[in-house]
Amino acid sequence: MTPEDHLRAFLARAPYIRFLGMTAELAGDELTGILPFSPHLIGNTMLPALHGGVIGGFLEMTALAPLAVTQSTPRVHKTIDVTIEYLRPGRAMTTYARADLRKVGRRIANVHVEAWQEARSQPIAALRGHFMLAED
Amino acid sequence: MSDPNPNLAAAAAMATEVPQAAALGFQMVSAANARGVMHAPWREDLVGDPETGVIASGVVTSLLDHCCGMAITAATGERRPTATLDLRIDYMRPAAPRAGVTVEAHCYHMTRSIAFVRAHAWDADPADPIATAQAAFMLAGPVGPGTGGAA
């Protein structure tokens, strides 16, 4: 299977990813998570702004996606912990995120993810997390 | 102990009308004494791993974040706009297959501008959590000159 195949399989696997409407693209070894805006993602109707949980869930899926590509097994990697920092309101527009695999050990991976909308230099949120790698 | 405030209950119930909360089917259980309890029923389209049928962690993230907001409402007695500053979640274990999730959040300290909240999530037994969380929120001030914008 190619990296693209692994990514497609990851995105197709979880019904929750379809619920979010999330996609992702690979450019070489760089993976970008993409979350098109949809009204059901709103958490604050006055601003309006994306729900904090939506941003958190999207960041977490973007952390898991490159692990699914590089550490491919038929089983799912499990989240141990995440810390999400909210930097700016997520506006009613497409959100992008990119993960940085800081350390991939034998059993545990440490991943940082940053999300942005109009400009990558102005991130809306960041996530740091530990993930338990599934064994074959 | 008791806090039978119908206005508070109504304010808290509005939390389930937020589009993301409605899309996930969040149900309010209780809101009183700086604590909020909410439930997210299991649904096929919210599953994280179809092999196990376990609800996605992203749903738990949304419920934790949302319920923390409701605990702040239960602490202040009114719905004030809040912005999440940070949210730390530890996942103890996966939820049971085809199980919904319930969260209790407690706003244990509040300053004029910041609320500190702890929460835990469980599937069957509150004493056997699937996840715990710690969060800080910024409170929008009372509406007045120069306030009200989240940035």
C-alpha cells in the first residue's frame, strides 16, 4: 500500500471523521488535515465560532493521521493524553492542521499539531499529545 | 446543598441548543452548585473505531469542553460567553462498545476573568472514569463599554 492508500483507509475508517467532514492531503511526507466549515461544527452562534471540542477532535485526528501512514497496522493507535491550547476563535471557514511527530518510540508517540485558517503564522489552536502505538 | 433555580436550569438547557451540541445529541442532566452533568448517547455515526463500536474520543472532547461551560453557568448563575484557554484530557481506558458517555464538570475556582474547571467522563460508573480533564476558561466581562469581544 502507498502512503496515500494508508491515509485514505484512515479517513474512511472512523464514522466520526465523516461526521466532522474532515479530509487530509499528502504532499510528499507532509500531511495536512483539512476541516471544511459546516454549520453543525459551531459552538458559539454569536461570533460565530467553531466549537472547542470540534477543534480538539480535528487536532487529535490530524495527530493520528500521520501515525496511520507511517506506523500502519490493521489496528487503531490509542490516545493517552492531549493538551489543547486555544489561541484564537475558530471562524466559520476552512481550518487546516499539520502534525509534527516529535518522537515515535517503540510503543509511544509524542505529537504536536497546529491549526490555522487564513494564515499559518496565526494559529488558532495547538495540541500536544501522547499516543499508544498499536501492535500488529 | 439544594439549588433549585429554574432560571439556571433554563440557562443550562440552552447549552444543548448550540449547533455542535445538538448535532451530537447532548442531553442536560443537571446544573447546580457550580457543577454540570451532561450525557451524549451512543450513535453509529459517532464511532471512532468500527471494529470495536467505541464512541470517538472527539465526541468526549466536545462533551468535556461543553460540560465545563455548563459548570461555569452553574457557578455564575447566568450564561456568560466563555472562551476555552486550554483543555487537558487524560484517557484512562476506552468506553465500552456501543455505550454513551456522561460527563460531570466542576467549576472549582473563579476569578473575575478566569474560571478553572475539572471534569470526568464515564460510560457506566462515575467511579470508573474513561477520561478526566482539567481546563481554564476566559470569561467575557459583563456587557459594557470596551468589553464583549473574544480575541
